[in-house]
Amino acid sequence: MSAISMLKLLKVLLALVFPLIITLLAAFWYLNTYLNRELPLPESPAVFILEPGTGYSAMVNQLEQQGWLTNPAILKIYARINPAISEIKAGEYHFEQGMSLFDVLALMMEGDVVRHQLTLLEGWTMKQVISSLSSQPLLEEEILHNDERLWKLLSIDEPFASIPEGLFFPDTYDYHLGDKPSSVLLRAYKRLVRVLQDEWDARDAGLPYQNAYEALIMASIIEKETGVPEEREQIAGVFVRRLNLGMRLQTDPTVIYGLGAEYKGNLRGSHLRDENNIYNTYRQHGLPPSPIALAGREAIHAALHPAEGDTIFFVAKGDGTHYFSATLKEHETAVKQYQLNRRRADYRSAPPVQEKKP
């Protein structure tokens, strides 16, 4: 082919290709502008919920229905060119003002869903835990039982406890829209197991516990007896000495727990004399059969590191703290002194509960 012929062919090719190049460049510019255009969000953050099973095309339609984009076909065509963009994940998203289509697509591709928080408090019973989880509107509805059925639901083979009382760690937990309450409980159980094992491995020698579960039972009693940090080891010391001496624990919180709904806020002498209440430590020797509440790390630590001394009695002083005694005579004097104040309007056997903030 001559040089003249090649030149003519090149001119023809340029005439054909050049418009195509211009068209492609224009399309790229338009798509880039479209993807980086700020969304017209009515508020910040704007909540966008992508239900499980929602496909990419349905998601684009959902954005259009919200009034946040026009020309949805462009996004659908773009997914054919770039299939990776359609790999979106279900969940709850918060879109902030100033975000573009490209920003929100990146969020959904990464699955960067909104995280919510709930707190399980020290001293809560399993009944309170279940009630709190059941009241979270963003968690999936799920029936939870305060018995061995819960272990089956969680697929846990718990070696010591037939009932789940006290076997979840009080802490703040993240969750996402649509999570199951049982998923939160499973994390709380695993955290409790780790914390308890760590503390058990570092325990003092000569403690009257056969296993870590018995230490947890003691920790739950300490948790309910006092919220004053510096008293926990002292309370533990009293109870450990009582166990070693063969004395009954004689602690009100266990009796109250055993009474359940029967307890109306006033612990009576008949309650303390009740032989049928297996949690009545005024009548039963040793530890009660299970924890009576959630115990935090501090209470667990105290149960495994009780304060040394000779005190075997304590009585509430009415300001949230306790008076500790080594002899019955001293204890009886303290009871007369401090229990006479029970009629004061501000009398408290324990500090006021301050709810944790996530």
C-alpha cells in the first residue's frame, strides 16, 4: 500500500474514532459528575434502611423514591460496566449532608452500617436482662427463657449452671439493626467466661470455692451487698471467713432473690425463717445454688482476693456504707446504733444506683 493510500485510511479511521473518543470522554465526565453530585438530603443524618435480600436495582429505586437522585437508569447501567458496585450489604445507614452518590455506594459496599449500643448493668437479674433486650426496638423479636432453654438457643454446653442467672458480663455492647438479642447474650456470656477465668487463674490461695462458678456466686452477692468500691474486699472477707468457720452467710440479697415476685420491698422475719427458700442463707449453709445477679469484674476480683482480718459481721449505716464488726457484741451495738436510723427519709442500705451511659 502506498503512502498516499495509508494516509487516506488514517483519515477515515480518525473520522470514525474521534467522535467515539469524544463521546466516551463526555460520558465519563457526566458519570463522574453524576456520582460526585451532593445528595439532596432533607436532614443530617438521613436514615436509609436496606432490608436483607434487597438487590442493587431495588436499592437504586429506593434512593429514587426518597427523592435523593434522578435518572436511576444511569446507576443501573454503571453497575453493568462495574459489577463490583452492586455488591452492597443490607443494614441501617446514616447519610450525612454533603455526601455524594459515590460516598453512599461506598458505605453500602463496605457494609458500614450504624452501630447502636445497650448496657447490661451490674446487679441486674436475668429477668431484668431479658426485659431490657426485649425492649430494644431495633433488635429482632426473639423469645428468651430464663432456664436451660436459653443454653440451647445459644448452643452452649454450660458445665456448671442449669439456669443462666449471673452468667453474662455486665458491659456496653454494640449491635446493628436486626441483630438478635441472643447474639448480644452470646457475646456477654463469652466475655464473662474470659473475665472469670482470668480472675480465677490469679486467685488467692486457700479460698473456700470448689470452682470458678462458686466464686461467681460469691461475686454476685458482693455486687448486691455494696456499690462502694473500697468495701468489696471487706464484704468478701466477711463471707469467706464465715464459710471457713461453718457459719451461715445470712445475707438479705439472697433471700430477696429467692422470694422473687413475692418480695414487695419489705423483708420480714417470716422470710428469714423460711426453710423452703433455697436461697435463704439465714437457714441454708454455704453458698446459694446460683448467682443472684450480674457481677462486674471488681466484684469478681474481690471474691477471689478477700481482705484479711477478723470481721465476721457488718451492718448498713444508712449512708450506703457498712460498719464491720469482729464480735457479736460489737455487731449488736452497731445494729442498735445504725438500724434506729431506718426511719430517716434518706436512709439507704446501699448507694443509689447510677446507670451507666454508653
